[in-house]
Amino acid sequence: MLRTGDVLQAWGKILRGERPTLSIEITRECPLRCPGCYAYDDEHLGGGVTLRELHDRRGQELIDGVLEIVDRYKPLHLSLVGGDPLVRYRELELLMPALVARGVFVQVVTSAFRPIPEAWADMDRLNVVVSIDGLQPEHDARRAPATYPRILNNISGQNVTVHCTVTGQMMKRCGYLREFLEFWTGRPEVARVWFSLFTPQVGDVLPEILTAEERRRAVEEMLLLRREFPKLEMPEEMIVQFRTPPASPEDCIFARTTETLSADLKTRITPCQFGGNPDCGACGCAASMGLAAIGAYRLGGVIPVGAIFRASVKIGQWRNGKGGGRPAPPVTAELRVLQ
Ligand code: SF4
Ligand code: SF4
């Protein structure tokens, strides 16, 4: 749930031309080989070099590198992804207390191929997100060695978020999302469940891509299921955004407020965490929809937050010297009402 203080802090950073959220691929390694994985796509880093070819860090060099970046960017929210970040669990065990002590909200996204460190179970400001791609037969086929039995063992005693990327294959079977929720929301280790929809690159032809009808049905089902399964922590305002994803990265609040770095801790991933040339019109990223829902919210029932956001980004860019020598943008009507 968004807190007013966090929103104001994030807004302040945008006005200063900074990005309030940071995502770091802390390792190039992953023991899994999931079909459709965007991180290992040849175009993920823009062509030329791939994630597997980057020089990544380990040990103290990785710990120091991540802390240096966090101290430089001062994000409010930090996502640690990979590869699989738990490949570097020893470094993460040392990093985590230092990160949360800085007041950053940290999210670790993993396949749970190995046990989640015990100390993380009740750590404040930490969210461990476990990616689970469907029911056991499909998941185990796609994501071995992080199979259902292994995940259940590795999250024991924890407090995790389950994240499932819904694919075209899942939507071809009636009641799939309900069965998934019945299994995972019944587990005491699972605090909440989030769904994303598979996001292709422009020009992809893959069985994972949802047809327009499957996408429509996924949205309808999520809207109904969230009432029945309170652990499906996705507000209605967010779910309906899947119907009209941002037209381009410029229209995507998530992409414009998140800095994403790869495993050498230098290479920027653009335009968003998917890298390459993502098909925004078919985007199914839950984070993007969450921020789009905030953008659609109308302050005082009149002014969309998105309009204030766009005006703030312009001001931030101008202050940061990215205004291309243009004069300062005028204080728009949207910002004037907030003065
Ligand atoms: S676990 Fe994640 S990073 Fe590893 S192959 Fe699967 S999707 Fe890619
Ligand atoms: S998160 Fe989705 S909408 Fe935003 S830039 Fe990436 S693909 Fe496009």
C-alpha cells in the first residue's frame, strides 16, 4: 500500500530529475533455462554484448559496488534481480542489513532454487518475490531445477510474494488461474500473489503470448478472483490497466521512474527491465500497471496524477540540465493547484 510520505518523496526526486526506483541485475548467472526468459535474449542489453558475456562482480567487490550505487542514486525502492540473485546469497546476506538500514525498500526476485536465508523471514522493508510459472506440471517442465517440491522446501518458514507470469498456454485451460490461487494462497509462507501477463518483444511469435481474447479473459478472471482470494493483492484499478497498456516507453510511468542496471553495475537496460525492443502495446508487467493505475488516479476527482507526473518529469529534466538549453517549462495548471 502506498504511503503519502513515500509518494511525496518520490515526487520530490522526480522534480529533481532523479528516478525513485532502481533495479539491478546483480549477477549474470542463473541455474535455470526458462523458455521466453528476457534476461538472456540477445537484444536484452541492446545488441552487441549479452548478459552472459558481461563481467559481473562477486564477493566484497559486489557488496561495495551495490552500496556505492545505492548511495549515489538514493532510490526509495530497489529491486535485485538476475540471473538469479540467490546465486550470490552469501553477498546478499551481508548486503541486506546494510540496504534496509539505509531506509531503502528492497525486493529480491528469485526462482527459490535454493533456501531463502532464514534472517530474511521477518526483516522489515524486504520483499522476497518467488517466480512461479503456473501449476506444477507446467512449472516443473519450464523451471527445473526450481521445481514445486524444491520451492516448497526453500520457502519454508518464510513470508514471500508469489509472482506468476500468465502465458497463452495457461489461458487455454479453463480455471487455470483459480487452481493456481487455490494452491498457493493456502500456504502459510505465502503473504500475497501477483500476476503479470507475458510481455513479448516487438515481432515475437511465441506460444507464451496471449491472444486479445485471452488477455480480456485474464483481466475478467483476475477482477473476480481478487474478491475470492484476498491474498491476490492486486487492486481493481491496477488490474483494469492491463486492458490499455502504455503505448510506448514514453507513456510508461514505470519505465520513466526506474533506473535499471545490468550485472557489470554500469550497463543501463532500456527502455525498461525487459530491455531490447519490448512490445508496450502487449505489456503485461504488473509494476507498470500498478504505476499506470496511480497515474490514472484523479486528484480531487479532477486532475490525473499522470499529468502532474509528466509536468514534473519535464521540470526535473530541465533542472538536471537535460532540457536541451530550452527555457524552463511553464508551471502547468496541474502543478499550480498543488502550490
Ligand atoms: S529464473 Fe529468471 S533469469 Fe533465470 S532463466 Fe528463468 S526467467 Fe531467466
Ligand atoms: S514496462 Fe511495459 S509499457 Fe513500460 S516500457 Fe516496458 S514494455 Fe513498455
